[in-house]
Amino acid sequence: MNRLQRTNGFRDLDVSYSSSMGSLVPIRPKPIKKILSFDLEWSLDKDEYGENPILAVGFSDSQGYNQAFLLEDFLGSRNNRKAAEKSLLFRIVSIINRYDWSMGFYSTGIRAYNPLKGKVIGRNSDLIQLHRRLVRYSLESPIYISDHTNSPYLVGENRNHVHLDAYKLFSNQVIKTSVYNGAYNSNDLDTISRVILGSERGGKHEGLRGSTFETIMDLAEKRNYVLQDAKLLMDCVSKNNYELLKVMNLLSLLTDIPFKTICNSKGVTKIWTSILDDLVKKGLTNIDGVNGSDNEVLRYEVLSEYYIGQYHRQNYVDGVEVIENLSKEQHDGPRYIGGWVFDPVPGEYNNVHVFDITSLYPTMIVNNNISFETVDCSCCTNNPLAKIPNQIFEGNNNVEEHVCLEYHGILTTQIADYMNKRIGYKKRSKEVENNEQAREYEIISNAYKILINSAYGQLGHTYSKYENVRAAELVTRYGRYTIKQCIKIAEDMFSWNIIYGDTDSIFVSSVVSEVDRQLFTDICYLQLNVNMDLDKVYDKLLVVGKKNYVGISDRNFVIKGLAGKKSDRCSWVKNVFNQMLNDYKNDINPCFMLRDEIRKLETGKLENLEQQLLIVKNLNKDVDEYKVNVVQKLIGTDKNLEDGDTVRYYLADSTKENNNKKYTENVAEASMKEYKKQLINTVKPILKLLGYDIQKELDFTTSYITTRTEQQSPLTVNGQQSQVRMVSLKKKVKNMRARTGIEKYQLIQI
């Protein structure tokens, strides 16, 4: 029986490093010795069968093989496109069949009926298109289409081939945050490769003379275009000696889930369902559900219902892959309150320190014994000590919820174990002298980090087997309260100016000494049992609004939410926006460059208009679901497009001649006035913060550019920390350390 003694909260669940943490996970080599990356290009126009002919393929493997094949390579003198496509398809299959492993980017997606949404959604991918064309030409297909889900499986000639869809890896939110530290928001290969490989190596081929692959006339350019995606994907996956695949292989080892299943699961539901199933099963064997105490019988009943999937049977759907890809439109509104965001003070700041709580939500789960079966348990209903404090619900006295005091939560205990092991491996990575071995320990630590950070999603996912929305909301409410208390400590004890905060981080625009930094982290740990660490320091920071800012740290940009990064901007606007930020970083007035770019646009001197001004948008729903006549709906209706298809267009003037449409598919009809307006609207928030008069600066009737007024931030703190205040802070910390009983945890009463 695993009973709790709540004297110091739930800190008896030790998550600190111990040399006796158990046997180490064996460090395994990368699971794949040879793998092929490939990418297909197909026609946007469908043939008489309603299918998209294959036009080209690019191959890149882990041993240096790089090759592209075009339809034109097989045309011959008779210029028979169908015969050429058949030959191209035969070549594609013959090369794929040489490998046991392959990968693509969004290579397994399907457009199919989703029973949860009651309609057909999604878009078809490389494997679907390839299979259809192989069948059309009566060629043997190495692709198996599941009768149950209609999903494609590349099984190869000998039916032992394993294919990985890297889109599912890189778009997995937990992978993005745990492995790549949230460095990218968009899930396209262009963005991802620029982050992982750097701007020099990453990014798709630019400067193409054509708006689509089919409009490129130069065959060398076409070859480079189709090969680039395959090479970029191979480079991203092989980065740091296949570090990502090593992490996924360790997850497979830790969870007993097959490696290919781990890689091809876009979300985390499958991983944690398997883990919790095993833990719940073990828990049931240790409880006497018939002759045990009343509490044991009640617990046995709850765990049994979760184990067989009956506790939330109306929501839980087993084996449906698409449940992890539902759009936010599935719900009318949020199911429970989310993380807390501090209203920012817009402005320009220098030397901004960003503090971050390590694994906020997992820590809240462990500190407060939150698990799917512990919230509002039957055994502690009448125990006043189990009641959640009112301040956690932001002063709402009508909430009557409690957390179990009788048993450690199953999820709580497992996360604590993972946190303990992660700390152990992280420490060992710093202790060993061998750099390669240190990196391997870091990889193991990252695997545990993925498991830790993905646990909270299991509680809040609508279709999770172990979903408990009340538990999920408790996690976020404790998180909201905790970050607010951290801000209170920063303001009251250190007199720091907090200009922004988001979920688990705070932005400080004051002078922060090394002594103060350490004191702040110590106090947060003593009072709140959280690890609040310095995440980064921005040399310059421009705060526009909530989740909208740009910072410069170590000469690198961190951009959140600004219009210049949005996918509906043409490449010219994006490039000019980035150049404006570079000018700002280098203390150059960006208005000189902006004037020059606008002048080139208006005088017809902008090069490669067809590519630079092209706007590309994806349909995120069927055309009849758009409530207003946006471009996606209008073009989609004309071209009979579906959810997941792509529209390409240029901005145009609304006239009677073009039926008042504000778009065109002909670059010759593009409106330079509309592109100038889009550029100005994109750069305006930044220029305004910097104190520039936009109308004057970009007005060509004036012959000069004014110098912006230097403004002192009202939040800037000058001077050194006084010795008197330092002594006072140390006394406060000393007094808190002296109070070792429950009194020191009264802030959040955990």
C-alpha cells in the first residue's frame, strides 16, 4: 500500500539525483545503418482519371548518394508523356527497393473520412500519389494501403521495408520543445531546416524562375529543386550523428513501443497510453479489490475502469491515428483555463534577463500529487486537508475540489521517477571527460525530458484513454499561481521591473547581478519548490504585445508572432522584414533600406517578380466551410480544391474588370500599391516602437530621412545594487531557510 504522509507537501517523492538511481539505460548505436530520403513532385493539374501525374523525384541517402530524375529524362524523341511517366515510376520503385529504411516529409498523410469530425479531411501525400500512379500503369506497388485506416505503408519488395514520415517527428510539439527548445513554430521543411542546419545550409532553393515546379523551364533548376528537399531532410535527420533517431530509439527502449511506431506517432498519446496501461495493470495486482478496505475497493474500481477504457468511453477512441491531429475548431472554446500571460509593456529594452521554470507542468503534477485517479477521489471527499486552496482558483470560493492524500498518483510517481533519472544522466554528462560519452548521456537525458514534458498532455487530450480534464486544469491553475508568485518575489524582494511573462517565464528589464540571480532562484525553490533558472539574456528586445516580440541574444534573433514571419507574406516582404531587423541589430537606420526596396518595387527594378511576390496559402478546411470569401475559398471554388490543397496568387487592385477580386494568378496584373501596403503594415509595429515617423520616413516627397529620437525606457533601472539592500536580501533568505516546517510552503499550501 502506497500511503502518503503530507507533512511537507509531496516532497517525499524525491526527484533529486542519487548515485543509487539504478542501472543506466544502455547507450545503443543509431538504429539505422543505411536510409534513403526521397521527395516527389507531381502535377497540380489532375488527369482524366482525377489523379496527379508524377513529374520528378529526388533521392538522398545516408552514404552520400544524391540523384534526381525528371519526367523529361524519359521522354525520348516521341515525346510520349505517359510512357515517360511509367519509366520514371519504374525507376523510383527500383531504387526504393534497394533499401530497408526510407523517409519522407509528410509522406504518409491521407485525405479520408474522419468519424470524429463526420467529414472527409486532410490531404494526400507522396505515398498515396505514388501508389495510385503505379496501379494506374499496372506496375507492382511496394505500398500497402490499410483497409482499416486507408493509411499507406511502404513495405518494399520483400515486405520488410520500414518508412518514417519525418513530418510527424518534427511537428511533434514535445519534440519541438524538448529536443529543439522551441526554436521553430512553423512545421514546413524550409523553416525547420533553417533552424536545425542554420541559415547557410538550411532553407529551400531560392531564386527560381517560376512560380511552381511546372513553370520552371531550366532542367538543371528543376533537378536542383526536387533534390533539395530530399537532401535537406537527410541533413536534418543526420544532424549530430543521427541524434534525433537515437532519442527516438531510447524512447522505444524505455517504453517497449516499436521504434517505427514511436517515430510515426505525431502526438504523445500512444506513448503514454502504453506506459500507463502497464503501470495501472501492476497497480491492480497490488490491490485487493474484493476483500480489501473500502478505499482499496474504490481505487480498484476506478483503476479498472481506466484500464479497460470505460472511464471516459464517450471520448476515448482506440486506434484512430487522426485523433492527434484535430483542429482547434473541433471545440467551441477552451475546455479549461490555460497558462497565464502577463500583459506586456510595449517598448524597446536593453539587457533583458529571461527566467524560466524548468518543466513547470510536470513539477506541478509531482508537487501536488495530480494524476488521473487522484483528483476528486472517493477516499478523501470528506477530508478538509485534501481541499484545493481557494487562491489556486484565483479567489473563487465556490470551487470544491480536492486531491488524494491517501495514495501517490500513478502518473505522479512515474514522472517523479523520470525526473530523477533525467537529473542523474544530466549530471553524469557533466562529470565524464569523454565528449562523445557526455553527448550520449545528454541524449538519454533528452529522452527522459520528452517523456516528462509529454505527460501533461495525456490528462488534457480529448481522446486520451487517461484523460481527466479536472486534473489537467489543476495543473495549469497551480502553474498560473506559481508563476505569479515568482513575479511577486521578483518585484517585492528585488525591485525588478517585469515587462512580460508567459506561462513559465518572466522577462526582467532591470540590472541583475550574479548574486541576485542566485538568490532569486534559491528563493523560488525554497518557497515554491520550482527550479527557476536564467534561460537567456537579450541584448536588445522589442516587445509589441502578447506573444509578439523580437529579441537579439548573442547576435541571433528570436522572433515570436510578428507579421514578418507569417506564411501569408510573400518572400519579398519576408526578406525585407529580416533585413530591417538586421539593420536594427547593427544600429543602422532601416528606413534607408526600406525606401530603396519600395523604390525598386514601384519602378519595376525588383528582380524575379514571379517568385518574390508569389503568395502561397494552404486550405485548412474544405472550401464550403469558409464563412467569408477569403482567397482560399474563392480560388478553391474555381479550381475544385480540397482541404490540404494549396493556392498560389498575387495581390491585385479590385476593379470591375476583374470582378472586384483582390487577387490574380497572373503576375503581370499584380498591384505594386498593394504590396507596398503589405510591407508597410508588416514593418510598422517595429518602426513605431523604435520611434520612427513612418509616414515621413517612407514618404518619397521628402529628400531626407530623420534620425529617430533616442528614448530612455521608463522601466530601465540604473546604478549598482547597494550593499545595504544586499545584506537585507541575505537576511531574508537566511530566515526562510531557518523555517523548515510547513510554514515555509504556505505560499501555495502544497
